[in-house]
Amino acid sequence: MPPTSNTTRYADQVSFAFLVWIVAFAVLVSVGGISYALLKNDQVAVRTEINNLQQEIAARTLNTNQHNAKANAMTNRWEVRGRLDLDRSDLRDINRNQIELARRLQDRGFAVISR
């Protein structure tokens, strides 16, 4: 069947080069979208890891502060005296005039400085 006038008029409007450009553009957009998704996923993973590390640092800081407070409470002189009284210990307070201050001499032992 011979081509009609309508089919010959619109048959060659889309060239091969134009189709190649459309396919190349589609591939470029697809690669860009996939790259964006992968980079965004990595960004979310890093943000999650940073948040986990910050929570761990906060927990360890809290533990350190609690330990320091507990150590301060245990070494408080009034607390120690109270615990010694509760334990009925033989250890008692000493007067200040009973304290001796000693200083190390060069390879000769200790010397009493004051009584």
C-alpha cells in the first residue's frame, strides 16, 4: 500500500540523534537520583552513629560525675567519722598538736620539721 500524505508528512520528525539525547538524559537523571539516594543514606547512617556516640558520651559523663560525687561523699571527714562511730571502730580523732610534719632529706631519710 502506498504511503498516504498524512503518514509521510509526520514520519521523520524525530531524528535518531534526538532519541540518543533523550536516552542519555534519562540515564543521567537516573544516575543522579541513585547517587543522591546513596549519599543521603550514608548521611543518615553517619548522623545516627554521631547521635549514638553523643548519647554514650553523655552517659559516661553522668557516670563519671556520679562516681566523683560518691567518692567525695565517701572521703568527707564527717562521713568518715560517722561511719567509724557506726562501726564502733577504735580509730579516734587526733589533736592538731599531735601531727608531725616530715620532709625527705637527700638520701638520708626523713627529718621532723615541726610538732
